[in-house]
Amino acid sequence: MNILLVFPKSVFLSAPMVWPPLGLWYLAAQLEAQGHHTEFMDMSANDTLPADGEYDQLWVSAKSPQAHEINKIAEHTKDWTKTTTVLGGAAAWVSPHKYADMFDLVVRGEGDHPDTIKDILYPFLPKNSIYIPELHYTLDWVLPPIRKWSHQYHSYMTSQDGNTYRMTSMFTTRGCPMSCAFCESGRMGVIWGEQTRYEPLSIVEHQIKEILDLGFTGIAYYDDVFILNKRRTLEMLNLHKKYGNVPWRCFMRSDILHKQGGKEYLQQMKEAGLIEIFIGIESASNEIKNNIHKGTTIEQDTNVVTWCKDLGITCKTSFILGLPGESEESIQKTKDWILKVRPTIVQIDRLIPFPGT
């Protein structure tokens, strides 16, 4: 079959062509392994959809903030009779019934297992159905995503010694054991199940090598908590050393870093190429952190920022205003903490709940 993979326009981002939609590229790997031809379109770069019949199937993967763009695609394809349309991704996971009448099939769940691919290609359900795939409890079957479309995305990070690196993103795990109330990836959500699953290190190494072969000079890990499994993380550090300490950044939690070695562990990561971390602080109020089951304390966060300053690692921090229990006093407390502790980068967002979450 000839299949077009579509990522809707990211109207909620000021710079949409930064990180690729890797989920679609994981799908492409399994599709091509089964002998099908895939093409990819990010509508932030190209907003011209094909006509009915140009492809056998059109697969759309979208996030909840892209809801209006999903509607535009559905309007374009509503009278199609030759090309089958499929919707998946986080938007479908959260509100599948909202889109069931718009697409021939809505996939609510992980779509890239080889058996799931076959079910989507040759649907056994009536038109306008919702398909919930079986969740597989290992990633031994996973294939590295196809990255031949990666050069249209541009992201850079600069180390504290002034060197700039062109990055691309990677996932090596799926799922998070934490319970942050605002996040669908954790064990209280519906996306990945209740446990963290790990890609085989052979698949991870394949991706690192391919990323470097494509000319990228840095890697951004998008695992929910990169350091969750210390033994595996140390093996990952050895991979980075094998490939010349390729510079990298990752998401991190201050509580886990404290438990697994603190500043000394952070030093080990720096020696293997780490130049930037991202931690979700959310609020400087421990009461608000408790309200959202964050699991970290502002004292732990403060230590991590201090360690990063000592080691020359960029520390990017994220906050959410408007969480349960928020007040003028708690917002002031967060502002005072930022101005006193001075992380390298501060990102402040507002809480915007989506229907179905």
C-alpha cells in the first residue's frame, strides 16, 4: 500500500518546525518493514493535502491543541471514497468519540506494534469505528523510527562554553511511574499503561549512530524521566562515550536525582556529554506540589539548580500557573524563588485543561 503520514499544523507553537513527530516515524518503520511505501507531511511546512485516491490510506497523528486543524483535514476528506482515513495520537486517545464520525478509523492507543499495523491497514471493524489496540508489555518488537525527513526540523542548544549543536530528538522509553495530575503519560493516565518500558539498547545505539550520520551534533532525549533506571542510564552513558561524548540534554526529576546519587551522578552524566537538563518544578509551593501529586520538593529543586551551576550544566526549569490551590501568595512565592535561585532558563505556562483529560 501507498500511505501518507500527516502531522497537522501546530498553530499552538510560535516555532513549529523544531521537533519532529516521532510517533509517525515509528509507524513508518513498521509499515515499510511490512513492505508498504510511506510518505510524510508536516502541515506546518506544507498545507496542501492530496486528492482522494492519490494514496491508499492517509494516517493522521495529532495532539489535543491541534483539534481545529484535525477538523480542517476531516472537512477536506469527508467525501473521500478511495483513500481510507485514520486518526491516532494523543487527541484520539483523549477524545476518540469526538472524531469517530470524521475518520474511517480512530486508533486509541499505541499504534506501531506490527500486529496493530496490520489491524489498521486491514480494519476488521465497521467504518467510523474506534479501535483500541492491545498494549504490549515490552518494547522488544520496536523498530527505530525512520528519520529521512528529519532535516526540515531545526533545534539548537548552546553549551556554557559557547559551542552550539544542532539537535534532534529521541525516545528510548515509554511511560512514567509518577502520578503528576496534569500529565497523561504517568501511571494515572491512559497512554502507556502503568509501567515504564525500555527500548533495547541495540535500537538506542542504532538511533545514536544514525543521528550522527545524518549530520546532527546533539541529541535531545524526550523520555519522561531519562535517569529512571540507573543501571540502564549508566549503559547509555557508555554508549555516549563510545560515540565521542556526543552532547545531549534530557528531562529529569529532582527527587530521583537525589535518590540515585545527586551531584556526583550529575557529574558522571556531564562526563558523558550532558550539557543541559530540563526539570518540571511547576510551583515553588510544596503545598501546590502535593496537590498535584508531583512528588518533588522545592528544596530538592533548589539543590539541583545549584549543582548544575557548580558543574556548568544548563538547567532549564518549567512552571505552571493556575494549578489547584494557586493564589496570589503562591504565585509570588514562585516569582521570589526564580529571582533568588536564578535557573539558567525559566519557562512559565498556564494550566489549560483539555476536554477528556
